[in-house]
Amino acid sequence: MPSETCMTFVDLMEAQKFAISSNNHMQKLQDNGRNPRHCIDIDKLLERLRRKYHTQGPSFLYGSYPNLKDSTWEIFERDHRDYSSKQKEINNSMGVEIALNATTLRVEAKYRPKAAEKKDKTTFIILTGHRGMMPAVKCVLGCNIRVEIWGWKSGFAKAYLDLAVNNDLLSVYWLDSIFEDICFTMYRSTGKVKGVNDKTIMLNH
């Protein structure tokens, strides 16, 4: 039975990783101190990930997402230690949310036919690449719910590819293949900012 609805879970730091690394290859401009920066348009990203589903359930966004002004990107690109320390927190929060939603669907499906039908028609779309998300992914699969994992080829955990070979409920897709659809170029100034904001967001569409 094909899936008709989806729930989406996005690691914002992972989503921006490839765009940030590509900035090292962009030519800097000398016009008023403004430099081009690749950024991921989160709205376009979500639309692209969910476009084939008739019903689009809630989307959960996790992590630190920089303000697209001034020199925020310089801070975001430079301070690797700070953001690496936060990745574990993101994985934990995201993993708990994924497992909780999957378990809720499974339990409800035991007692209500409509809930069982909903579970069978639902796919979890997870944007990650870290092996640390594996327990949550296995939990969803253990609930007999389909999973799509989207990630960048660079740094993607091979364990997900191995798992997909032996589990028909799991599919892996590359964000690299849709980069041009979800990326835009921002010309940032060199003004000073204090930092970035931590966000965990749920979007209901």
C-alpha cells in the first residue's frame, strides 16, 4: 500500500552543512565588503521532500539556524567546536521525538482501525546523516512504518545504506541531487552580530 502522508524531521545543522562547505569555493567580492554565501531555503527544502505525498503532516526542525544577516555566516562557519558540541543535543532531541511519534502511531493502531490505516499510509522523512540517529530509525522501522532518510553524500553514515539493503521499509536519498532546487545565494555584509539562535520548531502545514 503506497504512503499518502508524511511526517518530516529535519536537522537544521545537517541541512546547511553542504551549503556552508561549498562557500569555500566561491569567489569573494570586493563590492562594499559583501560576499556571496550559499544558503538552504528551508521552505523549498520541505516542499521538495514532501511533494509526492497527498497529505503533509507536521514538520519538526531541530538545531541552531543562523540569522541570514551581517556576519552570522562567518561565525557559523568558524566556530566548529561550539556546533559540534550541540550536535549530540540535536540528535537526542530529534531521536526522542521520532521514536515518540512512531510509538504513538503503533499503540493507537492496535485499538482503532482508522489509526491502523493511518499508520500504514504514513512515511517518516528524516534529514540526517549521523549514525547517532540509528536507534530512532530502527524504532520507526520496528513499528512497521516506512522511513525516508535524506542526507549529503559527504559524511553520510554507511550504516543506513547497509540497513536499507535488508529492509524494504527504508529508503535513502541524496540531498546533493536536489541542491540546485533548494539553494539560494545570499550576499552578506561584514557587519558584526552577537551570535545565532537555538531553535526547535514544529511547523503544521
